[in-house]
Amino acid sequence: MQTTERFEKVPVDCLVPYARNARTHSKEQILQLRASLREFGFVNPILVDADMNIIAGHGRVLAAKAEGMEAVPCVFVEHLTDAQKKAYILADNRLALSAGWDEELLALEFGELKDLGFDLELTGFDPAEIEKLFGKQEDVQEDDFDVDAAAGEPPIAQRGDLWLLEEKRQPRMVHRPQAVDHLGIRQAHQVQAAPDHEAPRPAGLSHRQLHAGQRHRAGHLRRLRQHAHGLPTRRG
């Protein structure tokens, strides 16, 4: 994997914007970028090729010019082909939009920044978005559910219960001693189980095919027992 190796400050007048840059920058966004430069400094270098053509950072260059900066830090990307440069100009702008936000963590971060007296709009979020996050926090209310008390109550499900889920009968729960007795051993390393529904023979399935499936199931159970006992298994 190739990486960039050259980094230096370049006069802004020497940088050449990409004429077909499809990414637009509104006046409002440029004002946000200018405020970001004043607060944080120029910490995100411009990407340029060997001929000073801008690959990424058009908006930051516009903001730097508006702030009166004469030179900006640049990283030289000299290993890309012309096609790769065209594609990266699009990818650099689009891939970031595919990311999401953990709104709970985001609200916590904004809460701490607010407590520190930081200007939240410098993050690029507009006031409506920030208020919406704080509103979600305020909507969360504690209930009076007592977890410790509920844990001390007898369980709802009991051994031998039959549960109906979407009109399907579910097999009763099997207690571990019963499973051990069924296998005829004291300890099992692995048990595989499946619901045993007494369903009618599926349409298109002959009695011979059904009987073959039952024999296969019996052989599978026999191999499970042998494996649990540590005996060699035989297929067929």
C-alpha cells in the first residue's frame, strides 16, 4: 500500500482548484470553516498533486484566503493516476457522508462541551440539531421498576410448560438431568437438539422418503451418543 511522504507549506496563490469539482461550498459553510480555522488553527492539510492541483480541501483553501492566510500546509499525493485522482476527489467528499452518529454519545459530548462553556456551533452542527439532541435526553425518564425485587420473584416459565408462539407449539423445556438420563451418560460435552413437531407429511414427500429421513435422524442421534461416550462414530 502506497502512502504520502511529502509535506510542506505552499502559498495559497500557487494552488490550482479542480475546474470540475462537483462539491459546492456555500457562503454559510465558508463562514463556518473560517470560524473553525480561527478556533482550532489549520490542522487538516490540503491534498495536492505534483503540479499543485487541489485533490481535497477546496473549501479550506477558500476559507484560508478569506482569512488572509498566505500559505497553508499541504500533503503531496504523487502516486495516483489521473483516473484515481478524479475518483478520489469524489470519494473524499462522499465516503464521509456514509458514516452515522451514535446520538446518545453525541448528546453526552455536547453536554460536556456546554458545561465547559464551549461554543457548540463551532462543531458545524446547527442550533436546531443540538437542541433536538438535548430534547431527546430530557424525554428519557426513570420509571419505578425495581430490578432487585423482580429478580427475587419466582420465574414465569416452569419446567414442562408449553408455549404457543405464532400458533406453533413449542416443545417443553428439558431439564439438564433429563437430557443426561436420555443420553445414558453422566456428562455431555455437546448436545444438539431440534423441535419435534408432529406435523403431517409434507405434500410431494413419499412415505419412502419420509422413512429415509427418520432413519437418518436415528443414525444422527446414535452418533451423538457415541461421541458423548468418546466412542468412534460410523456413518450410514
